[in-house]
Amino acid sequence: MFAGGGSIGLEFDTGFIRAAEIRGKSGSLKVTAAAQVLIPKTAVVDGVVQEVATVSEALNKLWSQAKFSSRNVVLGMFNQSVIIRLINFPKVPKNKLDQAVKLQAGEYIPIPPAQMLLDLALVGEVDGEDGPQYELLLVAARKAQLEPSLAALKMSRLLPRVVDLAPLATMRVVPSEKLVGTVVLVDLSMGLGSVLLAVDGMPRFARVMPVGLSQFQSSLGLVMEEEEYHRQVAATLEKGSDEQEFDRWIQSVASEIRTSISYYIKQESLSSVSKILLSGIGARAAGLAVLLQDTLEVAVEVAQPLANFKDGQSKFAVSGAEFAVSIGLALRGMELGK
């Protein structure tokens, strides 16, 4: 599927577009190109492209700057329109499963079929009241929320080979031994964040988290002029100048994580969470992991995007947690190319 055996993961964030290219074979994968470019805050809002032409221009700049070898991409998506459901579904022949679920999707997803994009993954099998059933993870989104992203790609002559759920991408950069037990993956981007709960490496629940790094920056009253953007982001990652506002932001992040964990544990009658893994640019904020660990009383680590790569190194500055999603998306493309 991908020219030259490579794959490019693409992420739209508030204020930034990031992409990373992976090439190689299983066991010897390498990040061969990566970059991020600035965009106005108004270009992408809450995970949805608002200014198609502006985003297209930034994509052209990104491809020129990074010198990616292909124009095929794996696009990440997650916003308020995305709905995730874990359901039990009657067993039917697997070659008829997709069609059967789509015919009954309205029973599980409150989006009119004509307006819905639907994907599913077979998680396992369970014993239901009427016999064996499939356990399925449904992912649905409104077409209208994705169409501007696709329009920007088309304007830049980029081809989306697949659209993937951004929170699922973060799982691919985490070593399998760190996914044992009940693990919560939290991505803190500039805009919307996300919470994904997985049990022994299998995703079970995900939701949008309406707290990103830009929320903390706004509380400091920073003027986000484009030429000052990098400097101000760096200052924010160093806690900014207001410890009280930083602590308040951390409490709001902790509250969102706690709400998500409590909901799932109650629904599934689980006892506790093993660990929390942080990714996204917000995860780089100094002291965040320690303070969250103290507040939530759960082990908290910052994800290392290159942990699953053989040498764990790259000549590109992608070791920061903000590249976890784009690298994870690129790994999805490598899976498709097998």
C-alpha cells in the first residue's frame, strides 16, 4: 500500500500539524523523516479542520520541509463527534459481520446512517443469554466532521490510505509489557485530549478529554502570536510563571482522568488501574507526571515514542511525547502493508 515500504502518520492539532515517516522491516523499523509546522489556532479547533486552505498550505510546507518520500498518509482523527461503544453482538459468519453490524448500527450509535462513518474491531467472544456472542468495539463518527480534513489533504495532493482513531495510535508506541493489566493512556495535545482504557493490550473504552495544553496557556493570559508560539509553548512546558494556575490545570486534568476511570471500572466491575501512560505535547510539562501520580495515587509514566524501535533512536527530534500519535499512526500503515 505504501510506496517504498514506508508509512506516514499525520496528526492535526490546535496550532500544529505533525507527521512522521517510518520505513524498514519488522524488527528494524526506523523513523526516516519527521517534522511539525505551526498553524493558526483557528485552523483546527477541537480536532476538526476549520480552515481548509490554511491547513493545505501548512501541509505543503510540512512536506517540503520534511522531504517525505510518499504522499500517502494514515490520518489520525478524534473529536467530540467520535463515538466508541463496546457491544456484544450475535455470532454470524465473519464474512457477513460488517454488513450485519451496519444494518443494526442505529441501535448502538445515535447518528443517522447516512451521516455516519463506522468501523469495528472484533475484541473477543463472550457467553450471552442466548449463546456465544462476539464482543465488538464500534467506532463511529459524523462524516461532516471528517470531510474538511479530507478536503485539505486533497488540495495538497495527499492520499489518505486509512483514517485511524488517534488514541489507538498511542497504544502502538507502548511496549507490550507496559500494557499488561488495566492501563489508561492519556494524550494531552494542545487542543482536545483523550483517555483510552485498555485491558491486557485490548482497547475497551475511550473518550474526549476537554483539557489540553492551550487551556493552561489561556489561564496565563499568553498572547498566542504565531511568531511567539514556540517560545510560549516552551515556557508553558516549564510551568509558565504561575504555579497556582499550573496546579489548577493539573487538578482539571486529574479530574477528567478520574471520571473516565471511575465510569469504566463501575461499568465493568473492575477493581483498579495498573498505570497511566501520558503522551502528547502536554505530557512534557515539567512535573506533570509526578503531580498526577500523587493526586490519582496511580503510577504515571510519560510514553517514549521510540521505545518499540530496535535502537530507540532517531536523528529527528521525535523522542518527545508529542510525536506519539503520528508515529503510532505510521505504525498502523506498516501493519496494513504486511
